[in-house]
Amino acid sequence: MTENPTASLTLLSDLTPPSLERTWLTAPHPSLPILATCSSDKTVRVYSLTNFRLLSTISGGHKRSVRTCAWKPHVQGESVLATGSFDATVGIWRRWDSYGRAEDDTDVRGLSSETLNGNGRDTQKDEDDEEWRFAVLLDGHDSEVKSVSWSPSGMLLATCSRDKSIWIWEDLDDGDNNFETVAVMQEHEGDVKCVAWHPVEECLASASYDNTIRLWREDIDDWGQVACIRGHTGTVWYLDWEGIGNVPSITAVCEQGTSLSAEWKDQCAISGPRLVSCSDDRTIRIWKRKPKEQWAQSRVASSDIPSIIRPTGTDETWEEDVLLPQMHELSIYAVAWSKRTGLLASVGADGRIVVYEELLKTPAPTLDANTPTATPATTFQPHTEWVVIAILEGAHGIYEINHVAWARRADRSREENEEVLVTTADDGSIKTWTLRR
Amino acid sequence: MASEMQNSNPTILNAADLPTRLQPARSHKLGIFGNGLFASALPSVDASGFLLGGFTSSSESESDDDLLEEPIDEQEIYDLVSTISDPEHPISLGALAVVSLPDISITPTLPYVPASPLRTVTVLITPTITHCSLATVIGLGVRVRLEQSLPPRFRVDVRIKEGTHSTADEVNKQLADKERVAAALENGTLMGVIAKMLETCL
């Protein structure tokens, strides 16, 4: 705890009414100012980020706790939600966006009494318009579903379970709610706790009770493991990807600033977005793919295997980029990497929220000496440092926090492009926070 | 499960020898077990004053003999879990010495946050035989019993006592996994077994 926080988290609002049972995860909608919260009461609660009130409750689909949910991206005129439950099934739910648009209108004009009454506006509409329609139940897992994730295009849905498997389903989008099983991967040796798609590529990352993180890609019609990352010494609970084009903040105004950022972007273009993971071992680690060319060269140099044998091999080498400052005393359940600001937030069993920022530093002059084998292209490697900018103790009182997410702020006091943190806790409470620098 | 017992002839302790302070008739036991317990445990129990910042009044509660006013201590945890029945025998975990008073501790969950009211209750379990496959079920029973009985500021940590079980690490990892425990509580078959174990608890 040697860090000196420079920012503070302020409670913006609770989402009301809260669930009466444990809530596991809250997923912000990709475009509308709404959120979906998964609860142990077998329902999903949809809240407004405009007035922080409950809009609707999706119930009747799952026989046990809803553990996870994810919004399908790029759907026009409709919202599609995938839910994963301890009952071993995955549900797909649909709803026309008329309601969300009404929210948007309200958003522009300010709060009206109508929306404060919750569904008041909608009662004038056709019943069918209001309801979440249960579309299809995806049946295949043998035990509890722990996480679901849509691919960036929205074509593929990945699901994972305590049965140690990951399933990839293709949404056939045939108007008949048909999904086809594309692949079942069973390499993990324990519960698969989390699946997360790369922000642009069809590359899936998974985290497990077996302490590993694995990466999966399709290679000539077959989905297979391309990397197995070892490093954590406990269950890996959650993963999140870095946004595309993320550039860390420059510490101080300096002449080198612009060139540093440019260098950084070049580096990122080669290795691609990084992956962050959090674990029962109380650490948060960031992982980076070793650039392909460099990797091929090193293989040639070490002359173990001539690169000509597998010039386009799918195997990837992922290395630990950084271990974040250790600020949690108990298991870390979730980490969220903002796609807008690059800030990272983590939560866990100790009830603490921690926010981290990555700062771009002037390259150390001794870099060459440390890496004698580096090729000339890598000598000027931008170097970053992660610092803790905010810590909030007991954010949900005595309760454990199960999930954290960044969402675009939507209430009328918002500033342009401002974000809020959304935390979800064991007592069923969901809170939104603003970060003040 | 019932037809083939893992341990058909377990060692059973005499009920009169079990630590207690609930029955006045055996209040002399308090002298033997109570003092020893209080001497070692009070500093941590003490810091667990129910209120935030209750730190200053700690010396007063130390001398407070009124049991009703006493914060939750190891004996109370013992009383909660020792009456649980073994899934194999109609005998309590206390009588089987699966749970014992010296293997129960209460510590601040966040030692670096003095104002935090969070307390961790650690219960070490000694299975009757080192390869008992029911260790997970027993551990789950203890965890369920404590989670249902204690206020939410208590975190329950149930583990196999070191050196007493062949797959202790595996069992401990399962018992510490919140998600697995939550899912187990929704498993009807498993909860049937647990409910039966807890039937003997008052």
C-alpha cells in the first residue's frame, strides 16, 4: 500500500431496486444506455443508466442462478442477450429496441416523470413490444455455465462450463433462432471460468480453475488451442482484452511525447492487443503476444526447428508483459480494461475497488545492455509503468464484489464521453461510480 | 454410499469430554477449555468488536463475563459445527473429532484495514481416514452451517487439516471456490445429504 492515489471514486447511484439475492455480473449494452445484471434469483434484471432504475426483469428461462450474460454486438433494431446459468443451459433472449429508443429520447430531453415511473411509457404500446422474447435454449454443457461471450462480429458465441469444455456456437441468423455447434474444446483440466473474444479477430481466450489461460483459433476448419499461458498460481477468474489503438498516458509534457506514442502504436500493431487476467492468487497480470516475425527469427537463430517447416504455424507465444501493483488481499474476481480510456479496474472478495493507469515512460538508456540479442528494430522499446490512481475500501460495505465493468455515462449530469464504473456484489446491490481526477 | 462405509469403525469421543459451555452442569469444563481458549483467542476476538472503530472499547469487552454480550468466539463456532452429523454415521463431527476447538480460529479478514468489521472463521477438518472421499461433503456441510448461522461480515474458510488427507489441496481448492460452493447449494441431491447432516443441529 505504498501507492498514492491521485483520483477518487464517488458513488453516482445505486441501481434500484436491487436484487434480493447475490448478483454475479453486470453487462453494459454495446450501444444503448442500459445494463443487464445476472442474479442468483434465476433472473436477469435490466436497468437504465439514464435514471438508474429497473426497466424489466427477464425470468422464467433458467431453473438455477444466472451466472453470466452478454449482449450480441451489431444487431439492428433489436437487442439480443445470451445468458448462462448454473442449470447448464444458455438462453438467447430478444427484444425490439423501441424501449431503448424511448430511453434515448428521455436522455436528450432530461428526465420525465413518465420514465421515473419505470415502464409507464411502454404500457401504451403493444404487449409484444415490451416483452423479452425467449428465443432458444442452447443445450450441450454437462454442468454449470460460467461465462458466455460473443465474437466481435456477433456471428459466434462462446460458452464455457464446470464440465471443463468450451463450446463455440454459430448464430445462423436465419430468422428461426438456429444455432449450430462449431467446436467443442476440452483441453482445460478444470472448470472454465471465463471466455473472452479478441476485440477484432476470431481468437478466443479462456481462463480456468486449472490456473491456465488458453487461446484458441480456427485453423483450416478446425478450432484448436494456439497457446497455453501459465503464470498464475490459483484459479484464473476473469479476462479482458485491451482496446484497439490504446495508447498509455504520457507522464509529463516532453518533446519525446509524440514520438513515444508513435513508437508505442508501432509496437502494438505488431503484437496486437494485450490480455489482462485476475486470479485467486491475488495478482493481476497483463499478457502480450510475442510478435510472429521476431519469434520465427529466434527459432531460426536457435536452430532447433527450421522455420521453413511451419512457416504459418498457428502456435503463438504469449509472455507476461507486467504484474500489476498488488492491491488486493483476497481473491480477485474481475478486472475491466476500459476501451475508451485504457484505465483498468479490479474488484474481489476484499470488497475493494482499485483503478490503475498505464503511463508511457522515456525508454531506459540501459535497455540495449539488457537485451543483447535484440534486433535493431526493438532497441527503442517504449516502456510503461502501471500506477494505482484510486482505491476504495468496502465499496459495497461488508460484501464481496463479483464484477466490475466500464460503461458510458448516460445520466444528465454527464460530461462528453465520460465513463462510469459499475460494480456488482454478493448482497444483490449494483453501484455506479464516477472517477474524479 | 451407505452399503460400503469408508470407515466402519471410527473412534468416538465421550460426549462429556467435548468442549462446551452451554450446559451449566459441565461448567467446570469452561475452566479447562474456556481459560485456555480465552487466553489464546481473546486478542483476535477482541478486535472483532461489532462496530466500526470499536477498537477503543476492547479492554472492556475482555473482562465482560456476560455470555450473551460476548462477541462470536471459537467456542460458539465449535457449538455450531460440532453437532453436525457425519454423512456415514449417526455420530456428530465433534464426537468423531473431525472438528475440534483448537482447530477453529477467528482472525481479522483484512489485517491492514483496522476499521474493517470483516472476520475470517477458519475451521480445520480432520477426516476420520486419510482417503475419505466424503471430506468434501463434510467440508461443505461445515461451510453451509456457518454461512447460514453467522452474520454476513464473517468469511468462512473451511480446510482439511494439513497432513490428514491424501487429496487435501484438491478438496481445499473446491471448498474455497465461491462459485462452486454456490452451485453446490443449488444441487438438490447434494443438498439432501447436507440437510440430513444438519438435522442434528439445534
